[in-house]
Amino acid sequence: AQEPVDLTRLAIDATSDARVAASGHRWLLELPDEPIVGRGDEHRLHQVLANLMSNAAKHTPRDTVVTVALAAGEAPGTVELTVTDDGPGIPPELQPTLFERFVRGDSSRARGTGGAASTGLGLAIVDAVTTAHGGQVRLESKPGRTRFVITLPRLDDLTPPPGSAGPAAAQHP
């Protein structure tokens, strides 16, 4: 789907879901003053955030702080969705293949013992969906901080589809 998506609302909803599903973690939300709208498939973009937050919950210890943030991107016409945790980090040897299908952390990184390794398909789905939306995902990880950055085009900077009224028609109240 290529519909207008209120990314601000999406971040709120996904974070609310994570708070319920993983109440042992501390979930923070950092949003801009004005809503940010993108174009795409709302369900699939929600899946991207849900996968990232699920991994943070599963692969970091209880009481880990997980911050979901939405902001204008560094590049003009982009937006960044980030999921950052203060858990133990992802080992450097896993990072190059983390977005490949069926990549998992070793058994010492099982649930409850820490780490933020992939759960198999979750991060491959994150990468595929983000790419299909004209964006990219990147990882920054070291002990004490893992950050996934999803960069997507903003709606107001996309060429409107034929027959649409353009970005102004997609504004939310």
C-alpha cells in the first residue's frame, strides 16, 4: 500500500503495545511537536517497529530503557525512526549479518541473559519492509547502547501519485 501514514501515531501505538507486552522494560517515546507523515503501508511499518521493540524486550535484561524516537532525518526530505536500548549490545561478529534471514545470536544470548541479537526473520523483515518503502535501516551497537535507525522519505517530499491532490490533502488535523 502507498497511503499516507501518520508516523507519529504509529510510534505512539507501537510503543503502547510494547509497554503492555514487556512491562519489565522502561519504554520512552520522543516525538516532534508536529506530526510527521510518510507514505506506505501502515501495517507493515508498524511491523517494523514491533519487530525492533520485540527484539529489544527479548534480548535485553529487565529494567532496560528502550527509547523510540521520531524526528526529521539528517538528509533533506527524510524522517528517522529510531529504537535505542541501553542493554549489553550486539557482539561485533554478529553485526555484519544481522539483517540476513535466520541469523540468531548464540545460545549464551538467550532470553533473559541479555544481548540484542536477531530472532531469525524479524530483522530481515525490518530490512525488506524498510527498503520497499524507499528507506534504509542501519545498526549502531556497542556495550551499553544499541540503536536501530530507520530512514524513510517524508510524505511532503514525495512526488504525489497521479490524480492525487498532493501532500496538502494528506495533512492530519
